Amino acid sequence: MLKLKIVSPERVVFSGEVERVTVPGTAGEFEILVNHAPIISSLEHGTVTYLSNEGLQSLEVQGGFVSVKKNEVNVCVEV
């Protein structure tokens, strides 16, 4: 499982364990799975989706950043 934390300037949008995360990178959409290589990427306007115990969730974002390291995914976005 991945530990996902999505934050905006106003609040913590989501914090919990997920199976996968899809983000709108500036070079195109990409998916993050367990044991993904470390990465830092900027995000553009689009949809962040993630599969948690509550099912598939999605969030419209205006842009931001994502970092992945040791199965921890941190997403900082403007919603």
C-alpha cells in the first residue's frame, strides 16, 4: 500500500493508504503504484484519482506538485 497525503493551502484533503494514484503531470498523466521510483513532478490542471478502501476517489486540481519516496506520496495542490 501507498501512504497518500493530499494538501491544499486551506486544508488536508486526504490522508490515508491507497493502492494507486494517478496525477496530471505537466508532461502527461501518470500513475503511481507501490514501489514506484522516487520522483518529484509539477502538476497541471486536471484530475487526481486514487483507489482507497472507500473506492475510487477523484479531485479536480488547478496545479501543484507531487513527490514520491519509499511508498509515501505527497501531493500539494490548488483546488
